[in-house]
Amino acid sequence: MTLSTQDALIYLMVVAATSDAQVSDRELDVIGSLVNRLPVFEGFNRDHLGQVAAEAIDLIKDSSSLDKVLGMILGALPQRLHDTAYALAVEVASVDLRLEQEELRLLEMIRDGLELDGLTAAAIEASARARLRRA
């Protein structure tokens, strides 16, 4: 299975949403919002978002190895979008304002798979916390 760059980014967000074993409506709303407003998704047919997300969920359910799923997803992403991909995963995982151990481990796996340096990853994580903080 070959993924387009945009599909791979959506798959990654879905993986981040499923990391705590339950996908909330808020996580789905955030994925939809990100796809609707970010330049990286220009040209993506938004009518297919549900289909792409469903394919991602099926892939996760059918696979016996998260490493294999992540390898396929991350392999479809060009180097120049590695920080973008990590930012999207962090954004979705951080929606509920607290990260469970499973989510932290998944983000670590993504960070390692994308070969992001610690400073870049820390900046992305701090940015997400600042944007999502409530008064």
C-alpha cells in the first residue's frame, strides 16, 4: 500500500488519536479542523477525509505491529515535513490536555521514527501546550 503525503499525515493523526484506545469527538474535530485550515492539506479532497480516517483505523486494527504501521506512514513522508508530521501528532494527542503513558510512548516512537532532534521536538511540544492551555 502506497500512501500519498497527505494521507500519511492523516493516518498519523488517527494513530495519535487511537493511542489511548479511544478516539474522542474532540480529537476527530481537531483532525478535521487541521485538514481544513493547514496549507499542507491544500488540494486534498476534504470529502474523502472520513474514508481516509476509516482506512487508517482499519490498518491499525488489522496490523499486529504498531512499528510496521508507523514505518509505512513515516516512510511516505518527505524529510521536509517531518517536523510538520510530529506537530500534527502532538496536536491531536494533546487535545485532552493530559497525555497518558501510551500517548507519550507513541509520540516517542514517532519522534524517533522521524529522526527529530530533541530541541525541535521540545519546541513543538511546548508550542502545543501553549496553544491548548486554558485560562
